[in-house]
Amino acid sequence: MQTQRKLRNIGIFAHVDAGKTSLSEQLLAHAGAIRQVGSVDSGTAHTDNLSVEQRRGISVKATCVSFAWKDVQVNLIDTPGHVDFSAEVERSFWALDAAVLVICGVEGVQPQTEVLFHALREQRIPILLFINKMDRDGADATAVLKQIHRLLSPAAALLDDVDSLAEVICATDDELMERYLSGDMPEESLLLKRMQTLTRQGEAYPVLTGSALRDMGIEKVLDGIVDYLPGPDTSSGELCGVVFAAGQDSTLGRGAWVRLFGGELENRTALTLPAGVDPMTGEEKTVQRKITQIRGVSGGDKGKISAGEIAVVYGLGDIAIGHVLGRAEHLPRKVMPGSLRTPLITVQAVPDSPEQLHALREACLILSGEDPLLQARFVRSLNQLHLSVMGSIQLEILQELLKTRFSLGVHFTDPAVIYRETIAQPARGFVAYTMPKPCWAIMEFLIEPAPRGSGITFVSEVPERELTSRYQHQVQQALPLALSQGRLGWQVTDVKITLKSGNSHQWHTHPLDFIVATPMGIQDGLQRGGSQLLEPILDVRFLLPQDAVGRIISDIALMRGEVTSTLTDGQRVSLHALLPVATSMDYSSQLASITGGRGSMTVSLHGYRECPLELGQTAQRRNVDPLDTSKYILAARSALEGGIFEV
């Protein structure tokens, strides 16, 4: 493995208010990248460069900055701490080689700290831990280290404590353990060298302490980044990179933030990019784009980006966030949008002036290009614009962004839960799309319920001599369209679909026919099998003062939830529960009131479970119902406005 020892790509992560951005400012100042340390509260932080971030003192977008320390170039991504912006955090994972996780020395390991640590470890991203705010009353590094061992990993060691190092390092080596137990303490230099190796392998976690606000321990963090965290692996010579963010430049247009893992890109390089599916043929479309400029993290035209580097690439048009350039198999980890947290509520965006609906739609499409999970969707039949969001803070930021960036006044309807649905019992669906000519596509499907969380499984039992592979591929291509709304109006999931038979016609079958017919056959089966509503369930971790536990447990029961575990940690109680999104949407504000601000909660998606229809709700259909055959065929042939391809 060849590694660029002179480069580090790292991210800084933390539970909200743990001091992450303050640490970033101090790192930049000590490295000489900025003259004066900025402040989050005063809106002068250099990594909070959006006007909305500066006004509100909150990080909204992940920001990449660069500095040098001891001849090593460090690309640092400062990420938002609030859970409403988890999508920004997740996308930064795609670009990183290592991470610094900031932990409050007073509050200790908070709920989001756990979520972030385990997500980073699952992605095998090496982690350096920094216990911050050690200047504050009540800060206790020893107590926090015990929490780290219990809640995060026992393989964490204080770098300035030989005993702490020895306990972790010797646990990985029988010979060293024997020496340690017999009173022969291994040399500190040996322990540190082993710690360096284990950290880069993601098997141990060095811990440093200090205070970003008081400028304590900052240079030790810089040394830790250089000495313990790995540089990029540049062993692959083939082109491999990922687009992990996007932004807009007033002169150059849309810029794609690219992390390159292999190969190189230069100005004027031509790339072939996907451009969706041709609605007339069902074939994948491509488009040629030529790179017009490559800018480095610190600005300026680089001209070229090589393996291991991060840069902003212009000229790629509306290239999607998460798009992989070149050979995906060389990526160190999977690119999976929504794996850390996915939107569970939807709102309708309504312009203050009705004539601005078109402008609002265009603005939201731009924002969706920068945050794909926003999923801006215009329902033509209802003349409505819908957005998928994480929570109320994101909505407030969106409202302000639309005002300041696009000069659009907007308000949102009350949030509604995004349900899903599945088929209630096995059923067969049939379609004979043979009229009006020219068309011919005949199919029979078997649709069966599948285990929760299994998603969509498709298999075909039809021999190619009966239905060519091209048409069978079109059936599979059409499934997202066919399952985008079931009979209750929600996305269909957890089903196994088997194509039992299929028939085309030598003269009458049009290239689009099997894409048009698939939703008709699938919806026929869903109607015959009946629908089961599924509601999203949250895995919630509460940190509570002991005097609030009884009230919270009572509230959980009222919200149709269940307590799964409780653990007392000093004066606080860690309580885990499963809660429906529908009943707990606003509970964080209630929790603050109940506990006087002393309680906190962190949520992640546990999964979906059956929900009686009377406790949930249906959704309006966004386009023509495939079972309304006449209208649907007219829409498919573009005889009705809107067509059938809005999912």
C-alpha cells in the first residue's frame, strides 16, 4: 500500500455544542491559516461561511478548509452538530480518511456522540478523541474516559497517561500483557508506536484533553492528526472518486466537491455521466461533460486533482451528489445516502405570493441538488411542492435560505409523517397492455410480503426465449415507478416480486411498453393482496436527571412507545425507548420543558412496523392511477399533462 504521508483528509464531529467549530478555529489559527480565531456565537467562525450560519451561530453545511502542520497538508471538514443536518455529516464520511470526535468534558458521552462514533467505526474510519471544555467546572477526564470505555470502546487510551496506554496496548499483545502484569512496564515509546499502528488500523482510539475556548491542548491535537491518523491510500492508478457535496459559484456555475481515491482529473477532461432514463425507449441516457476548472480547497485554479486529494470541479452540470467517478470497486466504503439518518416527515412549501410558485420550485430543485434527501417534488395534479425534512430546525434554516439566497418568502404546512406500505397477503397481478395499438406487453406477477427491512426483491422465472432480457430489464427498471405509491398512496416496501410470465409481440411491441405496463400489473396485484400501513419507529436514547424518569416513562406509554432499557450513570439515567414518529414529533421541546433543559434525546430510525389505518393516514396520489387504465395510457403517451414518470 502506498500512502501519501504528507496529506490528511479528516472530519471533525461532535454532539451539538461540544465545541467542534471552536476547535476547528483554533486548529486553523495555530497552523497559521487564519490570523484571528472566530467565534460561533458572534458569527465570525471561518468554517461557517453561509450568512444564515453567521447570523444564527449554527453550522448548517459541512465546510472544507485546508492548512499545513509540520509539512503535512490537512484538509479538514467541519460538520454540523445538530441531528437535523445528519445528511451533511453522512456525506462527509465519503471523503474522509480519518476523524476527530469532540466530547464535552462536562456532559461526557452524549447521545449523538454514540451515534457518530459507531457510524464512523462501522465505516472503518480511524478516530482521534478530544475531550473538550476541560476549563469548565465539573469537567472530569477520568470520568469521561470511563464513559468512553463503556459506551464507545474499551480500546480508548489517554495519550499522556502511560497506565492508560499500557492497559489498551497490552490487551492486544500476550507478551506485553505478561510483562505488564509482572510489573515490567513497557517503554512509553513502544506503547505510543503500537498505538499509532492500531489507530491507523481502526482498532484503538487515542484520547487527548484540552479546551478549545481557552486554547489548551490544541497543538497536541494537531500533532495527533499528523502522527496518529492515516494519510490517503493512493495505490490504485485507475480513476475512482466520489461527489460528496455541491455548491454554486456566481461566475463558474455549479461546482462539485470531489474526493479522488485513484487516478487523476485535469481541466478539459471529458467525462461520460448518466442522464436518467429515456422515457421513449427505456434505455439509460448519458451526457458528455468537460471539466472547465478545478479549484483547490483553499481556492485558486489547481488545473489537476490527483489521488488522495479533495477539490471543487466545475463543468459537470447537475451531476448528482453521491455519483461515483470511475471504478466504484476501488472506493474504501459504500456510498449510501440516508444510512445515518433519513427524513421521516414531509411538508408542503407554500410561497407567500402564489405567482412565485414556479420560482420556489426552481429554488428547491437547486437545494435538492445540494441535499438529495430534501427530495423536492412538485405534484403537478395538485399544484403543490413537497419537501422531505429531518425536523423543525432544518425547516427554519430552509425558510431563511430561501429568503436570503433566492429572495423568496415561504411558509410550510404542518409536518406529516412519511409512512410506507406493504402488501397484506400474497397475490397475483396481471396486465395485458394490448390496446390501443401499437402496443403489446403481457405479464403476470406474484407479489408476496417480505420480512421487515428487507426492501424490494425481484426475480424472474420467465425464460429469455419467451421474453427477451431487454424487456425483462425494463420491467426491473420500472419497479421504482411502480412502487413509488401503493394503494394507500405511500412507497411500497418489504415485498418479493416474481415475474411469472411475460409475452411480447414481434410487430406491435413498442420499446416503452413494458415500462408502461409494469405499474399496471404491480398495482393490480397490490389491490388484490390488500395493503398494510407501516409507520416509522424511532430508537430514542434519553439522558435524564433521575427526578424526571417517571414522567418520561409515563409519556412514552402515552405515545404508544416502549422502554427497552434503563441504566443509571451517576446522577443521570440513560433510557432507551422505541417511539412512533407520529406521536413523538415535537417531544424534544416538551423534554426541555419537563427537565428544565437538563435532559436530552437522540433519535435514529429503528425501522417500520405495522400500524392500523385509523392511527395513520393515507397520501394523495401524485399522478394518474395505473388502475385508471384509460387515463393512465393517455398520460403515458403524453396526451395528458404530467405524464407518468413523476415518482
